[in-house]
Amino acid sequence: MAITITAFEQSPDGGKGLARDTRVRWALEEAGLPYQVRLVSFRAMKEPAHLALHPFGQIPTYEEGDLALFETGAIVLHIAERHAGLLPTAADARARAIAWMFAAVNSVEPPILEFANAKLLEGDKPWHAERLPLVADRVRSRLSQLAARLGDAEWLDGAFCAGDLMMVSVLLRLRASGILDDYPNLAAYVARGEARPAYKRAFAAQLAVNKPPAG
Amino acid sequence: MAITITAFEQSPDGGKGLARDTRVRWALEEAGLPYQVRLVSFRAMKEPAHLALHPFGQIPTYEEGDLALFETGAIVLHIAERHAGLLPTAADARARAIAWMFAAVNSVEPPILEFANAKLLEGDKPWHAERLPLVADRVRSRLSQLAARLGDAEWLDGAFCAGDLMMVSVLLRLRASGILDDYPNLAAYVARGEARPAYKRAFAAQLAVNKPPAG
């Protein structure tokens, strides 16, 4: 059945791959699934037709026959459950891979979101300069724990899985800040994710949408 | 196989049921599964034995035979996948229920966490009074969207499911702030969750741990 996802008509990051459609594109590429993309404007995202697909008016969404899904984690899990390459087959290892997916979005991403919000939404506030280091410390606290767990391993729990896809995607949001460079094993982990052919195809596909016109 | 979860020896909320073990207890009660609880101190949570179970040094964890899991969302999903009562059986409805689980932890909980952090970690900062309403507005923005989607429905998508369990649990964190009262359909939704016998048993069980000694 044909798969259609939505993505920004113009990504706020200008094509750095940080919009969440990249996570879904990556999962689809790992699974070897063709997909179509419907681009939506910021205005259209808040209109009834899109809100029926995504109650929070965001991208990506996922449509496949009668199924409409929102939430990147759920979409990636849906793909991973149905196609080889993103979840181990052994039951316990599969449950642990899903735990890393939730860890990415519920333990690691929240402080990173708070750090992003501090810059994006409060960059002009009088408290910004004094507050930002506090928020950065909360990010560092999580990264230290994650770095300790990863150690010298290539991936979080055995072979590459949907948990790594989500975690690498979350960590990528930090690259521009330089914070990631303080954790060499995490920086190398993220680089391993980016080096995967499926990631490269996903990145190129989102960049093609967001590339400024030549000339 | 026997199930053992971990919980705070002394919950920071003093037994209001907001610690995340309540979510797992609730899922276990909905599924009708007996479980044991191992209480851990704040100090023990940061020691190697617990960090081996939970890389971020938190509760709850879940042990069942050889399987050890962390992340509440993953634990609830693990229970929901194996026992009736928490996920629809039809494939599309099941995928949507999981989408609501991710929505709870990745779209609704992050602004609520930021609001909680503003009070807990920055309540003594000079910017606190001016900043708190901004953070509250981010919470309201999400709640408005969630309230619009819920409408007059009893649960988020058909029958009660793990997505509702997670969403109600996330929204409960807001009760003390009074923000929830501005969204009557969400407040009623949360009350329906709390009225479920399984929730009541879960709440009572965590309260029994945290009750101050009589006298």
C-alpha cells in the first residue's frame, strides 16, 4: 500500500535535517520502503484538514491505506514492527530496543527541547544569558549518563535498531551548540548514524525540498 | 513469571501518585497482573546496581525473568502488548493507540516538564515571576489542541487504551497548578481515568508506601 508522509514546505532549519520528517524518512529508507511526500505550509498545518491528521498541527504524519498516524516515535515503531532491519526478532531484545525509542523522546529529548526553547523563544529575554548555562547543564547531565551507558559500544544494545535511529536523531539537534563535542563517544555514535546509507538518502531527500533555488 | 518493579523509597510528591511507578502499577492493574515492588533510595538510584537497570538513574524499572526494562512508556507498552485491556486488537486502532502513548510523552509532557522545572529548579531565580506565565502559555497551547481533539469523547480514540493511561498520567501532573480546570473536558477526562478501579488500586498501592507513619 502506498505510503504518504507530510513534511514542511520550508523547514525552519533550512535543510539541516532536524525536522522530524527526517526520522521517518530514515526509517522508511532502512526498511527499503518507497514513499511519497506531501509538503505543507505553516498555515496549512493549523487548518482543519491537517489537524484531522495531526491534533498538534505538526509534521510528519503518515498515511497508508485507511491508517493515518501522527507522532514520529509511533510512526517509526509502526514501520519497524512490519519490516526487517529496525527491531531485533528476539522478544526481550525487541522490548529493550523499544525502551531506547522511549528513552530518546522522553528522557533525552526533553532537556534538549528546553535548551532549544531557551534560545528560540527566550533569546531576547533579559534572563537569557544567565539562564542558558543552567539549561545546558541539564542537557549535559543526561548526556553524561547516556555516554556512560554507551561506553565503547557501536550501538545502544547490540545491532543498530529503531532505538538508535531515534537517539541519534535527537542528539543531532545538539550539534550546532557544540555540547556534543564534549562527549566523544556520543559524537562518534551520531557520526555512525549519519554514515548509514539509509540516513544519507533520507537527509538528501529532505535537503532537496529545502535547498534554496540556484542562481 | 514474577514481575518486579522499582519505586521511590520516599516519593518526592509524598504520595500524590505523580511518580512514574504509578503509571506502571496502573497498567499492571488494568492487565490483572500481580507484581512485587523493590523500593530504592535516591542514593541507591545513582549507584551501579540500579544504573545497570536504568541508565538515567530513575524509577520505575521492570524485571520479568531475564528481561529488564526501563522507560515507563516502554514498560506500559510491553504489558499492553501481552495482556488484554490496554490495546485494541485491530491493527490500525492498535497503531493509533500507540501514537497516543508517544503523544503523551513527546508532545504533551515536555511543556509540562518545563513548567514543573520552572517552579522546582528555578523558583528562586530573579526571572521566575516573569518567566512562569510564558512557560504556562506553552502548556496551554498544547492543552487547547488536545481539548479540541478530545471534544465530547470519553477517551482519545474509542475504548480506554494505553494511550489514555499515559495521557491521563501526564495531565495529572498539572492538577495542582489549576491549569487543567480551564479545560473542563480534559479535567473530566482525567477524572474518568482516576475513577477506574485499576487506577484506584495503583494509587492506593503507591500511597501505602509514602504515607507518613501514624501518630
